Amino acid sequence: MRRYFCSALASYLALYVRPQDEIVEMDPQSAGLGEQFLNYKAVSSIEELKALERGPACYILLNGTIHYERDIQEMLNQLQESLEGSDRIVFVYYSMLWKPLARLASKAGIRSRTPELNWIAHGDLENFCHLAGLEMIRHDLKLLCPIPIPFLANALNRYLAPLPFFRLFTMLNIVLARPVKSALKVHPSVSVIVPARNESGNIDSLLARCPIMGPEDEIIFVEGNSTDDTWEKIQQAASAYRGPHRILIAQQKGRGKGDAVRLGFDLATKDILMILDADLTTPPEELPKFYNAIAENKAEFANGSRLVYPMEKQAMRFFNILGNKFFAAAFSFVLGQRFKDTLCGTKVLSRTHYKRIAATREFFGDFDPFGDFDLLFGAARMGLRIVEIPVHYHERTYGTTNIQRWRHGLILLRMLMFAAQRMKFLGHETLHSQ
């Protein structure tokens, strides 16, 4: 039973802890997890943690620690002081509903007789984190059946446990939190990536309207497979430009917005990366809202939301609105963070975080034609704080949309199902993919 429990917990943790990441367990009660991760370390105290050499992506595991800690707030205060902005804390603790069963199992000799001092509710831990300067990012409820009953345990734990109602009876709480500390320098610069296909009439306006945010901002146009004179217009505009931005231009060899976005990110040299669609339906003037959210550490991944403010009459068709609402609800369920609009093309994150996402892109498959959904998936998996930035949404003034509503909707549905398998309905292949 203990071996099954440890294996299941390792599978859940492997969603966040990738092969190159470090996991440091505080005062482990057993040695089972150390066999499951390549870069596993164990420390007995916060002082030992402070003295430990850690990499840029480190997960501090408190596996049951809060059950035995006499002063949880003081322990979290000291822990927060020892963390960097890129570190993550993973809390693992039992649900209060399982308290009678846990005590019964201890008396029967099925588990250790070490008594838990604290049985706390999720709201209590949320309050402790707030007091200690920690921000909760994701809360998962796992494990309906801790006993390895063939077929039944897998069906209950993988498919029923994540669902509403059934999740109320799960055994484990797994919470991901971050220290509220910025990992960026004080006044970072920005690379604005502009994928452009058949957008000739918008290039001049975009250059004129794009605001200055950092001291050395750059705009990177990536043209691909246009049937109008978009590439020629980009070349002319870049040559004639005398503004404050550094201008880079490129033509993609592949196809699709996703390929263009990745090429632009590869060319980028600044601290913050932004995607701005060349159709100008999202005003460039609103980019500073995204910049401030990232630079002030209010977000680690900023996602535009077009469904807050009233939009112009022809900006979004009725079935597109329905599709947006469906995918927003579905992505919120799968990714464990709230979304109102996942389909907005304006997304912003730091270059450091992008490199980490790109390094393990194959975890979600390499079939995102849009270039921003694998960013969402990767950000959620890394435990980044995702925040939506409301924007005003306007009609096109030039050209026609490059979105094929039904075809792209089916692709999104396929991506969603794949992500649900990898992030919500977890099996042992999550650990084996390490």
C-alpha cells in the first residue's frame, strides 16, 4: 500500500517537476520519493535548505510537513525568506474527511503511528500563505482509493477523482504556491512579436501606435505565406522607421501562426516577450497593462481577455463568442486557473520562462498551430501565476481573418483533450515521461 501511495504521489508531482528541475523535500518521513526523481534532494531544516546550492527551477516539497509543524506560520515565514522568485512550494496534506480513517489505519498497523498534530482546511493554508508572503497558484484534489485494487483503483483515481462532487472525497490536497518576489530586473525591456500574414494595410499603423515600455524595446515582424504585399510593406516600413524601437524582420519557412511566433521568440533579445496580432483588433496602446503586470510581479504569464468590455458590433461573431466561453470554462477546469478568454492572441511572459516552456514542449505534443496554447499549457504546468488582462476588442479595418472557425475549433478540441489527459486525468505515464 505504501509503495502504491508513493508511486501515485510521484506521478502527480511529476506534472510540475520536469526532468531538469530540482525537487527538495523538507524533512521527509520516508525515502520512497527519492527513487522517483533524477534531481531529488532531502534536507532536515530550513537552515540546511539555505546552505544548499540550488538551480534556477527548484520545487520545495512539504510532504505532510504541515501536519506535524507546531507553528506553521513561523515555519512558512522562514521558508519564504530563503526562496527565490522562481522557486515553487508544493504542499501535500490530507483531507480532513480522512482523519478517522487515517487514525484507524495507524491503530491497525497499516501506516505509521506518528500522530498528526494539525488537520487543517484548505482555507486555513491559504490564510497561512497570505500571511507569509506566498501566493497560491493551483490546488488539486487527488486519490480516492489509496489501496492498489486492480483496475478499480486506476479508474477511481484517474477518471473520477478530478471530477466535481467526487473530488470532495479525495484523500490528498496538492497545492502549488510561489513566493511574492520578482525575478526580473527593475525596468526590463520588451520584444513585441508580430506575426503578419496578409496584413499589408496594418503595418504602418502598428509601428506608429506601438508604445514604449522599457528602455530598449524591439518589434519583431514575422511574415509568412502572404498573398498580398505584406513582406514588401514590412521591408519598406522597417527601412523608413525612425522611431524609438529596434526593428527586426523575418520570413518564416514553415506555416501557421505558431511557427511564426516561435521564430520571433527565437530572434528576441529582451527580458519580456509579447505576442501582438497584426490585425490590430487588440489595440497596441493597451500593451503597457501587460508590461506592468509582469514587471511588477503581479503575473508571470499575462493573457488578454476580450470578453470583459463591450466589443464593436462585428468584432466577434456569435458562434465565436460561444466557442470562446466553452473553451474558457474547459481550460479553467483542465489547467486549474481561472480563464475568461483563452483565445485572445495577446499573451506575455518573460524570456526566461519561455525558454523553460520551450525545453519541454513535446510533453503536450507539437501540434499547436496558433503558437500560444502550448504557452498556456506550459505556464500552467510550471506553476506560473497566470493573470488575465482585460482589453478592448475592435473590428478589423483591413483584410480578413486568418481563423477558420470550425477547422481550428476541432484542432483546439483535440489539444484540450490531450492536455486534459496530461494535466487532469493523470496516469503513471506522467512520471514515465520523465
